[in-house]
Amino acid sequence: MEITPAKLKEWLDEIDSSLLNIIDCREQDEWEICHIKEATLIPLSVFTESINKFKDSKSMTFVIYCHHGIRSLHATHQMRSKGFKNTYSLAGGIERWSYDIDPTIARY
């Protein structure tokens, strides 16, 4: 259910970007502090309603992240319960991404 930042980096480097969708489930104010440039913001507060726009993309791979990985686990469960089988939470969230992969990402 979770993937490491290293695995996400590998996917970003190797997978066709049209087959990989990265979702930031934090709120707008957190997004403004920092985010992964390939990500789309869908705050957890509107997540359930918003994932319907992906109903025709169930074969895509989705990676969801938040600050530390707790909210993204909830979002991952929501998507998987709706039939999105290739959905993963980024272990450690953007905090770990910043630490392990991209130290230019602000930490807060």
C-alpha cells in the first residue's frame, strides 16, 4: 500500500508520465510551502468528491502524498475502495521526499 521515495523517483524516471498520477492531498496553504512539481493538488477535505474525475483512469498508477504519510494512507484506502487498485501512499510523505530525494524542497 506504501512506496518509498526512492521507488517513486524510479517511477518518475522510468514510467511514461501519462500512466503515473501523483496527488498531493494536503491543503492549499501546505501546497504553497512546497510540493513535488509533477503533483496535482487534491486536498483531503474534498478528496472523495474529486476522485470521481479519474473514474475512466482506473488502470493508471496513482501515488498520493501528504506531509508525513498519514492522510495519504486514508486517501489511498478511499481510492482502493473505489476500484483504483494501483494506488499507493508515499511513505513518510513530502518530509521524507525532501530528506531522501530532493533537499531543495522546503521542510516545515
